Amino acid sequence: MSFFVTGTDTGVGKTLVSCALMHAFAAHDKRVVGFKPVASGCDDYDHNDDAKKLRAASNVQTTYGQVNPYCFVPSVAPHIAARQSGVRIDLKRILVSYGELASLAEEVIVEGAGGLLVPLNEMQDSADLAKELNLPIIVVVGIRLGCINHALLTMRVIDDCGLECAGWVANVIEQNMLALNENIESLRERLEAPLIGTIPFQPNIDPRSVAGMLDIGLLRKDEQIDQAE
């Protein structure tokens, strides 16, 4: 079983957490691969830095195109970048790519673009993609001013869409955050899904070290891992 990683906003650490999750699963001898269906801000070689990090963290050999089927140069919302590039993002193509990766690995960590309501085309958004993939959600909450509202809104979208939230990660992205512990505790009180890890503020933190901060045993399906060990 795999996971769809979303965030309360862009730039909250989805790639960091996605890579850390892969390292954590690999430590349990799982074959794991990362998947970035849609990426903006690609270089002249049609490669995206986040997608390259996901590919590097995988322990399954893949091509770049398998990991990132849609890559756009403009660093703007995916549907706008696609329109400017004369392309329409097709969820069916993404599902085919996901199926290829799922046949190679036991765990596929899918990193969404931005938050759950970021449009992918004229009718569909990231929440629609998560529904099509039929994957439980892991939410990366960027711990900064406003995080409680953003997290609660994200969880409401998950509930309204009939999706399952398997867990959430508190990623401290604001240095010297006021009432840091109180904010995290407020979220713990209000979010039904388990907090699987808290990442302290640290510039250029390595995903391998973050992997040790994540309790993947709290994720529902990883009860199988615990029993096996």
C-alpha cells in the first residue's frame, strides 16, 4: 500500500518528508519508489529538482520520465504552466505511470503539487488525483504563523472528498516560532489522524536524518511491519 503526500501550502517540506518516508520504509527492507506526477519549475532538460530528489531516494531503478511524467518550466501553478506549454494534464496518463511504478515497488510515495485544491486542469485538482489513485493521505503541516487554520482546512477538504488521512507531520519552517509547542499541541487536539513526526527547524536538513524522526508504525497499514518484526 502506498501514500499520497500533500501539504498545507507550497514550500512546507513535502519533498523532504516524501524522501524521508522512503528511507524509513527502505530501512524495513521495503522496495520503495517516489512519484512526482506533476512538477513546475523544471530546468532546460525538463527535469525538476524535487523529482530528482525523489528518484535519488528510491531503492528501485527508474527512468526520470517514470518518476515525473509532467514537467513544466514556469514556476507557477500546474494548470497555468501546462496551459502556457500547450499541454493538458491528463489524470489517466498519471494513473498509467503510477501503475508502472506500483508493479516495481511495494511502496509508492506520491508527492502532490502544492496543496490538495491546486488545480491540475480546467476541471480537476490534486484531491481528484488522490481519489483516482485511491491512496491514503499524509499531510505535511508547515509549522508557522497560520498553520492551525491551514491544517484544519486541509483536513476538512480530505473529509469532504471522502479521503483517508493516515497521518500528519509537523515541519517547523519558521525559525523562532512563537508558542511552537502550543501550536503543535493545538493541532494534536484537533486532528484525528496521528502525528507521525515533528521536524525541528534546521536549514538544509537531510532526509535520512528525518527518517529517524518519523514513526511509520503509526500509519495504519504498517501494523503489518510491526507484527513481522
